[in-house]
Amino acid sequence: MFDIVGKRKWFFLFSALVIIPGLIFIGLGGLKLGIDFTGGTIWQVKFQHPTQQIEPLVAKSVLAANGYGDAQVQTAGNDSIIVRMKELKEGSPEKAKLEAALAQEYGPVDEQGSQLQTVGPTVGATISERAVEAVAAAAVGILLYIAYAFRHAQHPFRFGACAIIAMLHDVLVVIGIFAILGEIFHIEIDALFVTALLTVIGFSVHDTIVVFDRVRENVIRRVGTDFAEVVNYSVVQTLVRSLNTSLTVVFTLLALYLFGGETIKTFVLALLIGIISGTYSSIFNASLMLVVWENRELVTFFNRFRPGRPAAA
């Protein structure tokens, strides 16, 4: 049998090595917030018959030459671009000027196929506040539910607390990686990113509960066995099931990311990172933290730094 529990310090160290760089980037610059949070305009411009291949850098230079140098441009098929920019009003002279400049580069703009969506800064601030509230409410609800579901087990609160810690691990992994991607590749997050986070939370807890439920069953069946051995046995029992379930989701998300539309790539990437992290945390973090808690290893660790404690020989 694999000794997963015995190598728990290495698994915790790996998680720290993944999370800490993301936290550093969050501290340095934070996430690159899209207009859903900051306010602005998303403009999908469709051309009737593009006269040349649409290159984002070329389109960006056209916008910059007309006063929109901070605009972000991405392609959406062979005949469209999606522009994220400061506020641009429908029917305004500025919009007509930009359309004329883009038409000069790529040909006539298809007015029927183009769309303009503007989000005000007040709406963006509201979305930000509700995103934080949604994640916090999900965490509290999960803690209460798991504590109730495992009420007949010994120390039911520990199961809920460890599930929340594993969930926060996954959230930090996703946010940290996107902070790095935002700083290096200027990838922005939008309202769909919050949806992806909540989906990741649900998947992470779902996978964790499966492992916890097996731990609870084996504690009853293997009375007198060391708790660490019971947890290790339970994790090994559910290992293949967890990996098989997650791989089917990962393959589907990979197909969506590679062949899906540009507008959902950030959403799918967040899900992909979160599902992989959630699978890892449910197997190698959540259940192993039960062992750390049971053995009071954190208390022992911090007691080493207490003043007046005799140095180890």
C-alpha cells in the first residue's frame, strides 16, 4: 500500500511552493481586473469580408492611434475582434471614428453582427463586493453542512474545517496563477471568473467529502487501528476513483479550451486549473490534515519556538 500519509509534509510543501509565488504576484500587482469589475466597454466588431488576416497587434495599433492605447484586443474567429476598452457610447462620434479606422484596415464593418456592451464603475464595484460575499457564503455553508453531515463521527467540526482549508487552497491556487498570468501575459478576469471559482469550490468539496466519508466508514470498521493508517487506507481506496472522475472532466475542459470560443477561454482555464488543484487537495491535503490535527502536530511544531524551551540535543 502506498504510504501517502507518511509523506504528508512533502505534499504540503508542494502546495506551498505553488501558492506562495501567486501570493507574491498578488501583493505586487494583483489580478488584472476586466471591465466587469472596473467599468468600461466590451466591443465585438464583425467585418463583412476582411481584406486581410486579423492580427490583434495591428488592430490594437489602430485603436491606439485614435486615442484608445489601453484597449485590449483579441480575435474571435476569422472575421471578428473583441475589444475591451474605456467607456465608448453607442452612436457617439468616437465610435464612428474607430469604425472608420478599422474599416480602412480590414474592410466594412458589419453593423448587424457587431455588439457593444458598457459596464459602469458602480456596477463593477457591486460585482466585486458580491463576488467576495458569494465565496464567503459558500465557505460558511460548506462548513456547517459538513459538520452536520458528519455529526455522528468523532470531531465532526474537524472534517468541515479541513474541507474549508482544502477549498481555500484551490481558490488561492487559481487566483495566484491568474495573478501571474495577468502580470506576464496581461490576462484579465471577468464575472465568469467568479462563476469558475464557485464551480471549483463545489467540485473540491464534493471530492473531499467522498474521501472523508470513506475515512468515517473505516474508522468504524477498523476499531483500534492507528488513525493515520485508517486515513491512508481510505485515501488509497478512493485514489483511482478520484483520478478517473477528474480526468474525464479535465479532458472535456481541454477540448473546450483548445477548440472553444475565445470569449470562454479564461473561464475554461480557471476551471481547468481549479479541477486539477481540487483533485490534488482532496487526496493529498484535506484528509492528511485530519491526521495532523489528530496528532496535534501543529501544536508540537509551534512549541519548538516557545521562549525558554530547552534546545534539542
